[in-house]
Amino acid sequence: MPNIVVVGAGVSGLTTALLLSRNPAYKVTIVAKHMPGDYDIEYTSPWAGANYLPVSNPAGSRWEKNTWPELARLAKDVPEAGIHFQNSVILTRDKDLKATSGQWFNELLSKSPWFKDTVPDFRILPKSELPAEADSGTAFTSVCINTAVYLPYLVSQCLKTGAVFKRAVLAHISDAASLHASGNRADLVVNCTGLLASKLGGVMDKTVIPVRGQIVVVRNDPGVMLTVSGTDDGDDEVCYIMQRAAGGGTVIGGTYQKGNWESQVDPNQALRIMKRAVELCPALTGGKGVEALSVIRHGVGLRPLRLDGVRLEKEIIRETSVVHNYGHGGWGYQASYGCAERAAELVDEALAPRAKL
Ligand code: FAD
């Protein structure tokens, strides 16, 4: 029975470990510095909204496309996963199309995106449904994930299939091979270290950079999931609102600051985030303005962007067979199952010669 160590307990590591541990042929140990329940600037997954707003281009859409059916199944049939359906409205201001957020949202803002046949109820909004500041808009059914419920749910599913969790801080990716719960050397290591892939020995991927996202979590109910193509407060500031499932509050954002490692909340930015959200969605405070927002907490997370795109490939490092699955930027949840499926295929391929022995 092959022994596998998955390094990382963010959404990428947990989803990959879950798919691998469902295969009775594999014995999976998950090793991580941070686990669900921790809040740390080096650990991105708890900070995400998280919703399903595809941003990949049609050629690279496989990961997001293959993830939707599983997120929709969880939202429909598995309430304990902490995911619910939300009506999502995307507003476009033509002046944002060349800005950072406009480029990031290029496919999302399209009137005929690849995902129009993937998500339910896709439609182009008529002028009569647009606010004055928007030039165009679309609407569809999306999901919002309560990450504080969903990450522990993934842990519970991994435990159910026999996976074992261990805390450790690795200096080199090959060190993971000696940490399998069986006490034997692992046959393969899966690298799901997110942003820290830029600092981990044996990987040191300098094309992985942080994209800082500041958020505010509030108790107010917006009634709809709203995203606008940009703001007038700077090229790296964005505006979105989503209500998490199961009492998780409403996440309002945000920022998209490439190369910024700052972990602390900027109070001026927080004020701008709240002001923009209330202007975009007056219903958030029943028309009573920004003072009527009931703040649960402020937060900062760093999206692990890989400039060359997500890394899903095999490599031998110091005689250790490694499969990489990192660098998901701002779309780690909405591509989690698609990427984990590919990582599991790569694990099968890497272990196939061994199975023939
Ligand atoms: P992480 O969650 O960072 O996990 C990395 C894991 O590796 C951790 O367990 C860490 O401890 C471990 N690790 C790293 N190095 C070592 C080491 N040396 N030794 C041991 N363990 C190690 N995505 C969406 O799909 N939808 C959204 O709406 C969305 N909104 C977002 C909003 C914000 C504000 C932010 C910041 C992100 C958002 N994202 C969203 C992006 C998403 O959160 C990330 O893409 C995703 O969480 C990355 O997950 P990961 O598992 O790859 O990395």
C-alpha cells in the first residue's frame, strides 16, 4: 500500500488529501504548520470569502469548471459543509476594464463567459436593473462557503477515510517523506504549501507572490452577492459583498495588492471598504449608512498567486517523488476539486510503475 504525505492543510491540501484518501490503495498523512482553526498571515484559506466567481480564461477553465458540480452538490445535499447558494450580481463599469481588477475579472465581466452554461440562471441584466454607475451587468446562481465551517468539514471527511493529521514545520519538501504516520518512508509527497512554496527548501518558487486582500466581516445581511468591476479609490482596491452560509456573517472586500506582504489591517482602507459596500448596496444597513454596519472583525489574507499559473506537475526532488499543487491566487476554492483531481491523477501516474512491481 503506497504511503503518501500531503504537505498543507489549506483548501488545496485538504481537498487533495480527501480525494487520495478515498482510494483504499493509499495511506495518507497530512502534515502542516497551520491547520483549520488557526488564523495566520502565512495561512490563506481561512481568510477567503469564499465564493464561486470564475476568473480563468476559456483555455484554462478546466479546474473551475470541474469544481462547480461538487460545490453545488455540497450546497444542495450536505448542509454540514457550510456552503449555500446565493444570487450573484456582477456589475461592470467600462472605465475599469483596463485596470488591475478589470484585468483580473476579464472573463467574469464578459457577457458571454465560458461558465454561462456551467452555473445556473446566467443572464445579462437589462438597463432597467442596473444602478446608475454600472454600464452593464450579469447575474447567476453562485455559492458562498463559510470557510470556518468548510475547512473543519474537510478535516472530518479526511479523518473518516482514515487519513492522519500531524503538525510539523518543514525546512525542505523532501523532509516530509520521513513524517508518514506509519513510521515508514513515504512513497510520494504532495506539495500544497500555497504562498510558502516561495520559501520552502527544494521548491523556492520565486514566481509565487502575495496578493494582499483586506476584508471586513459584518453581521448585516445584503440580500444578494454583489461584485463590481473596480473602484475610484485606486487601481488595487476592489468592491464585493457576500454572505457566508450558516451564520458566518457577510464578508465585504477588499483589496488586490500584488507583492504586498503587509499582515496588519489598514484602518483607512477598512473605512473605504465599508463606505463602498454601503454605497453599492444601501440595503446592507437598511439605508442607514456606514455607521449601521455591525462589525465582527477586520482581516487580511495573502492570495498565493503564481505568475506562471498554478503548478500541477510531478518532480523528483532529492530522490523523493513530489506532486505539486500550489499557486491558486484568488481562486483556490472555486478550483479546488478540479485541481485536486488533477493532482490525484499525477499521484496515480507517479506510483503506477511501483504498483507493477
Ligand atoms: P493555504 O491555505 O495558505 O495553505 C497552505 C498550507 O501549507 C498551510 O497548512 C501551511 O501551514 C502549509 N505549509 C506551508 N509551508 C509549510 C511548511 N514549510 N511546513 C509545513 N506546512 C507548510 N478563493 C476562491 O476560490 N474564492 C474566493 O471568494 C476567494 N476569496 C478570497 C478572499 C481573500 C481576502 C483571500 C486572501 C483569498 C481568497 N481566495 C478565494 C483565494 C483562496 O483563499 C486561496 O487560493 C486558497 O486559500 C489557497 O489555499 P492553499 O491550500 O493553496 O494555501
